[in-house]
Amino acid sequence: MNQSTNPLYPIFLKLHELDLLIVGAGEVAHEKLSFLLKSSPDANVTMVAPWISPKVFELLKKHPGHRVTFRPRDFEATDVVGFQLVIAATNDRKLNERVRESAKSWGALVNVADTPDLCDFYLGGVVTKGDLKIAISTNGKSPTFAKRLREVLEDALPDSTPNLLKNLHSLRKRLTGDFQQKMDHLNELTAALVEQKN
């Protein structure tokens, strides 16, 4: 494999239709939960930890509509049963490894905070403008760069982007012809978005 190529394949998950477990409720878990709820406010999340940090508590209190359940106790191997996604977000490497092992035996995809080699997936930077969502990955090399690039793109994309998408969607539904004819027409209409300015 070419070492200069990021082999990850980005997908967009419907987290309101999946079940996600976060083990931990401290600083790292707060960062993960904040990111998830910002991007997917209706995500089904269960958190397991013997204690909850003030930041996580405030986040849950500030957003009571979120579907987040907190279980105040130590992690048990059976906690992963029924979850498709698991995030190990504690500051205890051995516990994170136990969480990963349990989740993998159940068949869940796992993210182990700050340990890219133990991750099946990463939580990349996400740019959102209405229905437009752009995921940014550095293949675990630099989350800080992903964050800065997200900020640049959020500033660069016009506020009219949601209206543009709405209009294109409406036009797409009215187009006639086969798939290729529709694509040709939409490509012609959107060419100006990617043309280089001289």
C-alpha cells in the first residue's frame, strides 16, 4: 500500500438508527460526546462510567432532548452487547483495551481514544452547512489540523449553501431522461462551483 495515501473510506452513519456506547464520562468522553451531538443531535448514546465529570453533566443538562443514557457504574464486558459502535474514552489504557476486546468479540466497531492503532474508525472533523456535510480525516495523524481545516471551510462556504442544495434537489426531482442525461444536466449547472477563477 502506498504510505502517502489515506486508506480510510468515509461513510455517514444514521446514529439515530444505531446504538452507540461510550465507556467513560471524563474529559475525553466529553470531547467525543460533544462532537457526536453537534453532528448528530438525535444519536442513541449510552455512557458507562463510575462517575460523571461536571462538563459531561452540564452537557447533558444543557441538552435534555438528546437521547443519552448514563449508567453510573464500572464497565462490564457484557455492556457492549447490542451496540454497533463502541467508544473507549477513559484515561486507563488497560480498561480501554478491555473495552475494545469485548466490543470486537461482539462484532461492534470500536474507537479507542488517542490510540489510532486500536481504532476501527475515527471521529474526523466535520463541516456542516445545512444539508451539506464534509468529513475531514488525517488518518489519525493530526486531529488539530482537521479542526483548523474545518474552521477554514466553515468560513469559506457561503451561508447560501443550504438554499443552493434545496434548489438543486428540487431541480433534480423535475429532470427527465435516464440517469446519465440527468447527471450531465446537473454537472453542467454546477460546473461554475468548481471552475478555476483566472
